[in-house]
Amino acid sequence: MTERAAPFYCPYCGDEDLRPSEEGHGAWECRACNRAFQLKFLGLLARGLTAESPDGGAS
């Protein structure tokens, strides 16, 4: 089994001083802004789903 990827920076302040939280799986603490956050995998997108261009057509 492979190790899960860790976040590279805090989503709130952008600092890189992160530590795993004791709250559970996927929880992280930022030492710079003193915030805790959790990462969660939601699932895969449907195959072939793409963003539309501003003119309404597919790019």
C-alpha cells in the first residue's frame, strides 16, 4: 500500500509549516496561522467531463 500525499501548503495562509493533526485521518494543523483543516477525497469525475469555453462551445 502506498503512502497518502500530504498537502504542500496551508489553504488559508499559504505557509508550509504543516503537521498531521491528532483529530484523525486527513487532518492537518498549520503552525503559522494556527488553523486546522481536513483533506477528503470526494471521488472521480465522470469520464469525458470537460470545462466549457467562455463562448459556450467545448474546447
